[in-house]
Amino acid sequence: MKKTIFAALIMLCFCIPQAQAYVLTATLTADNHYALFYGNATGSVLNFVGRNEALLNGAGNPGQYNWSQPETFSFDVSYTDRIYLVAWDDTKTANSWIGQFTAVGMDPFFSNTADWQSKVGTGVNPG
């Protein structure tokens, strides 16, 4: 399985050999924010799955700026889909994101540095 993180854009290349749909379950949290998408390999077509703290004032579910309680999303992907995660922070103190991705019949994969490549961008919060 090939995994790639891309910047404040984090792209996970989700490669499955069989041509069928899978239910992917993603459990994620971030300090401070993230948004999860899936789409084609170029990123020109993206489908929004969900995000934490949808409001810019920090109000959200499961709580205000509560990165200690992850959110779980389940959605259908095909073997050609890529998973994209956009993560950003307020640049005040700690910053990170953590995630676990699972699909029936596959080993789970995680947000550990052994499985990912990353690129860090700078600039305005994309919120």
C-alpha cells in the first residue's frame, strides 16, 4: 500500500489491487484542524467526507478544540481513489494530526512517520 502525505495538503495514495468498492473507516484528530476528502489521483476531483471543529470559533463536535476525542468517518472508496487530508494549526504551540484507516480485508494503516512522506506549507489558515 502506498501512502503519501502532501503538505498542508496531505495525500494518502490508497492502492487496492481488486477493482471493487470498499468501505473505508478513518478515525482522526488534529491539533488544531483537519478536513478529509477522497478523489482521483490528480486531486482535480475531490469529495468532502468531513472535518473537525467546523466553525472557526472552535465550536464543534465532540467539543471546542477537543483534539483528544477523535472523529470517525466511514465512506465508500474504489481501488483507484486517493485519500486526501488537509491539516492546519494556529501556530501557537503543539501541532500534529493522528489517524487510523481501515477497510475490511486489509491491514489498518496509520499516520506514523514510517508510512508517510510530508511537506509542510506556510501561510494563512485555510479554514
